[in-house]
Amino acid sequence: MSTHDRKPFYVTTPIYYVNDKPHLGHVYTTMVADVVARYHRLRGDDTFFLTGVDEHAAKVSDKAAEHGLSPQQWADQNAAAFRDVFAKLEMTNDDFVRTSSDRHKAKVTEYVAALIASGDVYAGEYTGWYDAGQEEYVPENKAKEYDYKSPVNGKPLVKKAEKNYFFKLEKYRDDLLKFYAERDGSDRGSYVQPEARKNEIVNRIKEANDIPISRTGSNGWGIPVPGDDSSGGQTIYVWIDALFNYLTYVDDDDRRHYWESGATHFIAKDILWFHAAIWPALQMALSKCDGYAWVWGEEVRNNQLVYTHSYWVSESGEKMSKSLGNFLDPAAIDNYVDEFGLDALRYFLATRGPLGTTDSAFSPDLFVEVYNSDLSKKIGNSSSRVAAMTAKKLDGMFGFASDYRHMHLATGTPLGVLLTGFQNGMDTLKLAQAGDCAIDVVRLVDSYIEETEPFRIAADGDTREELETILYSCAEALRIASVLLWPFIPDKCEQFWSRIGCGHYAERLKDKGRGDLAAWVQWGQLQPGTPIEKGEALFPRYQVEKK
């Protein structure tokens, strides 16, 4: 079966500024996208996961000058840092965007030239309030609302006037509003999710005016506006340049089917306006240009969505940021991985993170609590108990009782409900729900053990088959739980698979391979007669040192 015969799934992160090294915010968004990408590979979907860096920002040029480097040298240095961190955290992205790459620059130039030719981009002059930290012009009403200070970092806005090229955003007001209305009743739901974020965007679209899409005075750092011969040296505004990355890296014959299936964009809430209004309007406009109708095709309109998460905050409630100096940098992230393991970090971020509309506090105490309660006490302890009892009472191997494949944990109903809840959670990007359902399967095992007390049953005579059935049922339910948990804690799940004779799962998923979720969660896949390895605890209990 070719990749084009399978259901495509395209997931992206924003591309991150290279004005500094990566921190928790970058890691979180990328980790969430990675969990979702792994889930779709587990389902057998033809999955493409894109992340990368945004290099053509004025702040990048300024930061490079502070360090006595050229913008390209500074971008090269920090792009490498992002690649290194993502590789160490085992992100499974299929490509890595660099906006200074020839591929990206050539495609953006092509798109903007087409928009200029169509008349949807034109030359003009702009005067307005500029937020240097966000590299964004702020409307007068919003500037006044925030006392002419940045709504993000509180620094004063700057009044600027310059000649620019403009995009006719106002022309697409009605089309955007119609699109939002149509999507509200679709199977995929609102274009902006969680839906609570949508109203603020819809209201702002109603007042949207044309926007500048170029800048002057960039000293050549950026993509030149095609055909521009003005003395100011117009370069394409970093945000327009950046938005097009989702398209530039899949705009070829081998990858275009990913785009045409509708992308899932994960972003933080501070960049929602660009993704929720400007980005779909640019797609609408480009699709009217010769040869680009596919950019805004039916599947794109029906399936593309922007999922907007909130912020990680400190225990005091402050947003974690470089400017405040309270963010987790690569060294701090490494410390958590060294102390608890990479899977523990993945699980905590994915299930306790700010994926909804509420900020989440990154608390060391909460981290330990979640590690011990979910990972050590549930997954680690349950798998160790079952393996130990099997080793002690059944010589480390299940027998061949004829009713193995028909036994369920007490009843099949709770397990079926949890499987449905897991899949619904993943499909609707509610990762906490999905993680809870997977852990609840382990809880079923613990309850079943307490109910049947296999540790009290002697492994002889008529009781042996009863004991074998109980322990098989426990191991089989843990196998199913491990399949569900793989997108969250892949390394530990693969260790567990190797111990129970299911190493072929890991082989299927190796190097971004494809699994078979529907088959693997069917009861009875664990083969009787398979030796069970006890092994070390998957998640040893963490003891907090007393001060």
C-alpha cells in the first residue's frame, strides 16, 4: 500500500524565533504535536509532522549585532540549538523549517509575487502603533485599551510611519466570517479550538482593515518583496514570511497531499490573530491566483484547524518567559530528564499542560506527585506485580487455558468505554482525557487483582487454570494500556513490549513507521506460552529528600 492510499494527517507547530535558545514553551508545543503525530502513526495514518525556526525577525538581527555576529551566523547557531534539544527529547518531526533556506525563500517569493499580480497585495503607506517585542502593528483601539503598552510584555508601543506593501484583509472580511459560520456546523468543529477562543477573533475580523506585509530598514535580513525597486529596501514582514512555512515545506508533488487533507496547527494564544484571521485570508487570496486553487480546497476548508493553548506559568502565577527570567531552559529540562526520565517529562507536559483556555503552573511538587501517582504507582507497580506473580507462581510463562481469549477484566464493558474515551480524547485533541483513559485501564487491573487475589491462589490442581486466567487477563489489559500510552511514554512502553513478547510493535513503529491500533487493542493478542520477563521497575518511586 502506498502512502497516498492511507489517510493523510498533517500537524505543525509554530516556527520559533532564533533570537535565543529554546525553553519550556517551545518544548511544550512541540511535545504536544509529537504526541498527536505518534497517535496518528499508531493508527496507521500517513503522518507528516513539521516544526522549525523563524529567522527573519528584526529581534534576531538585533540580537546578532549584540554578539558581534551576522544575522545568519546567529540564526545558524540557535537553529542548531533547537535541533539539538528536539533530537534529545526524541521529537519525531519529519522536517525542520528554516526560513533562511533557499526552498522557503523561493516559495514565499513566488506566493507574494502571485498576490501582487492579482492585486491583493499593493503598495501604500502606514502609520500606527508598533509592538517591537511581538514585531506586530497594534490597532488604535487595542493600543488605547492597554494604555499604549504591549499587551504581551507591557513595554511601551512605538508610533511608526513607513511605506509598505499591504494585503487586502478587509476584502476578505465577509469570506472569513462565512468560513467561520460554515465550520461551526462541520464534523471537525470550529476552525479555532478550543471554541472559547473563537469569539474574540470573529469580533476583531468584523473590524479588520488592510494590513502591511512588508518592512523597511531590515539591512537585507529578510526576503525581498518581489519586483520592489523602492529605495527603502522592502522585505516581507516576518509574520507573513513565517505563516507561509506551513505551505512552503509541503508544496511539492510528494507532500502536497498532506496540505490538501487539512493541517492541524498547534500554537500559543499570543499568536492567535495571525493564524485565525490573516492566515486563512492569505490562503483564500492565493487560491484565486493561477495554479493555486488547491491551497483552499474543500478538504482544507473542512479540516484545517488552529488549536490554541494557554501559557505555562510559575507557581506565583507569572507567565514563564525569557524576559522575566523564570522559564525552564535546556539545562533545567535536562535536569528533569536526568532525574525522572524523558517519558516522565513527556507525560507530565502532555497531560497536565495548558492545552485548554486556562494557564498551568509548572510546579516541581506537582511533577513529583504526578510521577509517583500515575507512572510509578499505577504503570510501574502494576506491571511489576503481574510480572512478579507470573514469575513466582507460573514459572514466568502463561499456560494454554482454552478460555484465555474470551476472558475480560471482570467484564468487557469498562474496558470498551475506556478505549472509546481514549480515541475520542485523541481525536479531539483532549490529551488529558486520553491519558486518563489509558491510566484507568491500569486502574482496572489493580481493582481486578484486589478482587480476585491471585497472590493467595496456589498454582496447582484445578486452581492453576484459574490463576493463569487471572494473570493472563491482567497482563493482557496492561498490554492494551501500553498501546494507548505509547504516544505519551514511548520508551517505557517499548521496554514493556519486549518483556511480554510484543517487541514486534516497536519494530512496526520504528523510524516513524505505522502501527495498527485497531488490531492491537483487541482482546487476546498476548500469546499464551510466551515467557514474561520481570525486569527492573519501569518507573521507580521517587523519594523526596527531607530538608
